[in-house]
Amino acid sequence: MNRDTPLSAPLPVDLFYHENGNNRQLHMRVSFKISDSLYIPMSFILDTGAPMYFYLTRESSALLRTYRLVCKDDSDKEHLTIHYKHNDGSDRTFDTPVETIADAPNIMGLSVLMLLGLQLSQDDVFFNNKFEWL
């Protein structure tokens, strides 16, 4: 699948655990809504040690800018607006700072993981808040 080609429906949110030697990470695939009928899927490492919201590769940042999902605010800082349903059923929106990084994968940091309600247990990983796309 070409990441530059939008899809007509979001891919299912997919959380998975990856272990490679001593390196253990949680990954997530989620789609970003770019119009009423177009979505772009992206994969992220879920990093509770990363204090900010989103760290995007140059390629991902450029792609989201192309579809006007990453915008600059009045102070010239980039942000991304996230939409989701809170576990009480209400629609929620929040702006998240975005940092573009050169030589790393896409990362969701602790701040956005807390807002989306990341829950961890010995047997399960899930989000308290429901979303099909961001």
C-alpha cells in the first residue's frame, strides 16, 4: 500500500506489542481523516517517555501538511487537530504540538496517549476513549 494514496475508509485501529531482543515497544496503526471520505493510515510507536504529543518523520509531516492537517499557529509552531469520541460519548477535539524529527519513526508521546485514554494491563492494551480515526 502506498502511504501517499488516501483510502476511502479508515483502517481499523491496531495496537500491537513488538519485541526485538531487549527492545520492547507498543505500536499503533491509526488513520487520519482528510475529508468526509478519505483517510491516511500511519503507524506510531507509543512512547510514554516522550513528553510531547506527536513526533513525525519528515515524510509524514509533509504528507499531513499537504492535506492541511498539520498547520502553523500564530507563533509559527506546527500543530495537529485531533478528533475523537470521549468514553462518555461526547465528541472531543484538541490541538497537539507536532515536532518533525529526522531519523526516527513516528511517535505518539505521553501527552496524547493520556488524552486518548491509553490503558495497559498485563493482558491487554486499549484506549478508554473510542475512535476510528484521528
